Amino acid sequence: MERDEKLPTGSSHTVSLLVENKPGVLHRIAGLFSRRGYNIASLTVGPTERPEYSRMTIVVLLSSKTVEQVVRQVQKLVPVVEVRELSPVDLIERELLLVKIRTPEKNHAELRALAETYEAKIVDVSPDALIIEASGNAGKLDALEDRLATYGIQEICRSGRIALERGFKTLAPPNLK
Amino acid sequence: MAREKMTGAQAVVRALEAEGVDWLFGVPGGAILPIYDALFDSKKLKHVLVRHEQTGAHAAEGYAHATGKVGVCFGTSGPGATNLVTGIADAYLDSVPMVAITGNVSSALIGSDAFQEADITGITMPITKHNWLVTDVKDLPRILKEAFYIARTGRPGPVLVDIPKDIQNAELEFEYPETVNIPGYHPPVREEPRLKDAAALIRASSRPIIYLGGGVRTASAYEEVAQFAELVGAPVVTTVHGKGALPETHPQCLGMFGMHGARFANYAVQDSDLIIALGARFDDRVTGKLSTFAPEAKVVHLDVDPAEISKLVTATVPLVGDLKLLLPQLTAEVRKAFAASGRADLAPWVKKVADWREKHPLHYAVQGDEFIEPQHVIRRIWEKTQGKALVTTGVGKHQMFAAQYWTTTQPRQFITSGGLGTMGFCLPAAIGVQLGKPDALVIGIDGDGSFQMTLQDLATAVDLKLNIKIFILNNLFLGMVHQWQDLFYEKRLAETPLSDLPDLVKLADAYSCLGLRARKPSELEDVLDRALAHKGGPVIVDIRTRPDAHVYPMVPAGAPLNDMIDGE
């Protein structure tokens, strides 16, 4: 079969990594994705319950077969302690959205109501602009963005996906200190 | 081991001694001076002063190829480090265990664009198994221990340790660790091997083929491969790094397949119904066009690197693990399956392959008395050395002629740059091979273009009085590119003719070694005999070969494997 993963087609997969918290680790991982042509939709990194390890959540747009290859390649990186594609069925995923709307004050009440529907908050108000904060899965945030578009979106900042699997399973191998 | 106070530089020397390093290769420079100063006191480490860091890296590769031990090379910061890059990349693609150690500017200067500063850990990230920039001298013993461990275990490969000058000078309480604990490095594999499934496929197959790669050499699994192959009875093909994995004189061995493999070997692979790949990675140079590769074949793929499984060709049954441990288990399982349920009759298949072999042998013609045929040179050297020499090659037509006509019968006998295809590999690799195997006869088969990429290290070979014999198949062309231009670019020879320079005999003289030349077939025998008889240092032999002698058969890049040009 030919490699045809150059274009960002394929479906969305969530890959979770436990990595050593050391300088250059992000570079190693990002470099691997870039040189092997794996398209990253989002990447987040943050501390974990163990200070010597970080957790990365990488969302890729690839075929399932290629994702398997991604996982095997990433596992070869020495600072990567564990890597797995999280099962879409058991996935709890969240993303944070900040969006700045430029709109006259008369619309603020309407926007406040809209925000409430999406369990979002208005976190900054100026006479001609406000910032809404929302969190949730990607689908919900996309829908909110669509609704807000009519009011004139000035800027959007999304955190990228973080995710955990339901149940007692964890990413950390049992022998990890 | 008792703790001992010393500098970082001394710790490097002590660690290398503890790892059993004997030869290492490098060039000193400002940022690695403390290590060289410490090296000056070592009684165990023998440093070879090469004339360019790239050749140091290739020599380390040659040493590692020949001995199975880790090759070690040194370079200073900046250009010293970047000169190592080609050798490191070569080792990465050919899974050669190597530890490269570089000095860097002092920690305080890193990131300031200091004199001779280069981000060598950043540069070599994609071409090493792992690399380290040492930021605390206390980490040095652990890092060096991990470096050697990672380089030689699992799928071997190069690693790089970059040590700033102030770290080399800083003091530590040295204690070399006995074990490693790297949470993210798992050479042993967690997947349960599906031996029964593999045995069932092998039992049922009526047209199996065994495909051997460099992994057999890496695992030193020669005996295990022979036992397996003889039990299964299938024809055996190899990659260029698989040459010698089963002696090419073995009746089942069809030799190399792929772009310049024999027709019969390629036909056999294409027509097989089961490919048993052992320590191989389905490189594009062996598969030809992937979508047309062995269309009816199921695949049993045994490899130590899980990322090679189903990377290019989907494995029907993957077997991840160390070839030396896993293959005997597979052999036992296959034996059980044969005993329990019988097996398909291979006789018609073996006959078919034998017929192809008879009808389409590898061959060349000796035409007239004007030109020396390159293939003939390889055969004559082989015959004169009873096929016992260790061979290194450069990259180009001469390399493929050598791969086709040097019948390889021993492990670690045919040493070449396969994955990266690095011209200039021959001479430095021969230096490393000879140092690793001091009693062996070491032959280099090189091309005129390839030789000129690293020839400065003739000085190193002369210094060391190495009896290496470099035969340069000189066609006054960048021959392999010339071949592609002849075949695919309407004979438009853009920048491939090489001038008749340097005079290789005078060059040998300038380096105080023996230089010989054969221009015509009538001169060949005497020159080969004199070169092979020579003692007391290297010999450079300039053999003028037919310029348009191309390597056939050839599968054009991107064509199906059985779609070969010529060679009939």
C-alpha cells in the first residue's frame, strides 16, 4: 500500500503520552510527528500526579492504521514512558475556549443568556467587547463558536484537547515509581 | 566500585574503559580538549586520529560492523560535531551500535552563538536513538552507561552525548553504575508472539520464501537462521545487509533480491505465497513498487523493532522480539506443526525456482581486450582470496557489482552503507574493520567518485600501517548516476563525467603507500597479485573499468519487482 497520509484527511484520534519531564522532550515528539508526516490537530502538555513526568494529549487526523504506526514510533522515543491511543468510547475529553466578541453593550444581555445555555461564563466586559470562557468537548465548543459568529468574533484561543479514559485504567505502567 | 574524585573528562575516559572500548576515532579541538587531555593518560583506550570527523564515524561503524561491539567516535563542538552527522545518520539507517561523544562550548555560552557552537543534540535528534546534552557533571556516569546500553540493545543504533567544556572540567565523585533504569526504554517486548499462527501459515504454504535482513547480523542468529531455513526448506533471499546471514553457497540461498537482485530471486519473491521476513524492513530498494509487491503473499514478520511491523507491508502475523531467542521457538513450533498435520509439498515450487535460476542467472560478458569488466575484477579478487576476505564498499555501481558477485559465506563479511547510501564509506570502514579484526584480510571495493569523498584518511591507514587493500573500479564517472542518466534521462550526462584526477598512483605515493594501476585486461592479474601480496601498509589499486558497464538486472525506481531491465 502507498503512504497517502500527506494531507490532513483521516479521522480524529486522541493519543495520550506519559513522558519524562525533561528539557527537549516536546522537541523530540514534535520532530517525530513532523518528519514522518503525521498531522497534529492539537497538542497539550502539562504536569501530572508525579512531578518527574508530564502528560501530553495529542489529537491527530489520520487513518487508524497510521495511528497504530504513530504509537509504535512514539514509543521508541526514550523519554516516552507510555503512549496509547485512548478508546473513543471511554473517553472523557475537555477543551477550554476563550473568545472575544466585539459587540455593542445592548447585545450583552443576549450573549449572557447564550453563554448560560452552553455553561459558559463571561469573564471580561468592556463597553464594546467581552470575553466568554467555555469548556467542554470539541463538538460543544464548535457549536458555541458558530452561534457567536453572528456577533462578530475578534479572537479565539482554544487550549487543545485534554483527555482521560473512564474507569480505573491509567496510562502509567504499574512498575513506575 | 569505590567512589573516586575526578573531573568530568576523566569520568568519560573511565566510563569508556569500563565499557571495554579499545579503539576510538576522532579529532581533537578546543571544546573537547579536557577529554583528550584525560585520554592521554589512558592505557586501555587507543585513539585513532582521523583527518575528518566523518571518517571517524564511518571507521567506528566499520569497527562495529566487524566486531558486533559498539563503535565510538569523538568530535569537538560546532564543525567537529556537524562533520559527524553523516556517519551518525548512516549508523542510524543501518542499525549500527555507535556512541558519539562531542565537546560543546561552556554551559554559560550555550545559546549565545558562541565560537564553534552548534546545537548538535537538536541536529542529531532525528538520526540518533537518543542523545543527551549533559548539564550536570554528576549525571555523566549514568548518561554514559545509558548511552552504551541504548546503543547496543534492542535494535542497535547511534547515540550522542554532548558535553560542555565546563562540565568536562568540573569535579565529581565517580562511580560507574552497574545497571540502568530508563523508564521509557523497553527493548524486551510486551506483545505475546503468535508462534502458532506463524507455524500454521508456514505449514500451509506451498510457495514460501525466507527474506533475511541486517537483523540476522545484529542478533548474531546465523545458526538459528540456518536451522529454521533447512527445516522449512524454502528458498532464501537477502538484502544487502543480509548477505552472509545464510552462506550464499547454501543450496537454498538465492542471494540478494531487490533493485539489483538476480532475476530469479525477484521472481521467487514476487510469486511466493508466504514471505517469512527475519530482521528486515521492506525497504523500497527491495520491494519495488509497494502496491504490486508479492501480491499473493501472506507475511510473517519477525523483527526486534515493533515500529517496523506493518510500516510498509502489512504483517499477517507479526512476531516482535529478539531473533536469536524467538526464531528457535518458531522453529520448534513449525517442527511440531509439521509433525502433527503434515505440510504442503514444496517440490513444485523448489523446481520452479531452480528453473528460473537456470534460465536467468546473474551473468556478465568479457568483451574484447580493451576494457576491464568490473564484475570480472570482483570475481578475480574473490577467487584469489578464496572468498575469505572481509569486504567494505563505497556506494555506487561498484557496490552493487560487489553485492552481486562477492559470494558471501561468512557472518559480518560484507560491510557496506545500505540505508543511507553514503559515498566515501569504503576506506574509513576498512580502517575500522581492520582494527577490529587485526588478523583478517580486509579488501575495499570502491569507485572513483566514492573514494574521493574520504580519501584524506589514507594518511590514517598509513600511520597505522594497516594492510588494507582498496580496489578502485575507476570508470571516470559518477557511475550509478551515469547509469540512471543513460536509462532514464536520455543519456544527458549532466555533471557525471569525472576528470582523470587525481592520479591515484601518485596520490598513493604522496601518502607513502603502494599505488598500482591496471588499464587493460592483460594487466589485471599481475596487479591484483601484487596488491594482495603487499605487506607493510595500504595499497591503492586504480583499475580502469568499462565506463558503460551498468548494473543489471535493474528494477527501475517505482516499478514492480518483477519488472526488470535487461540482465538477460
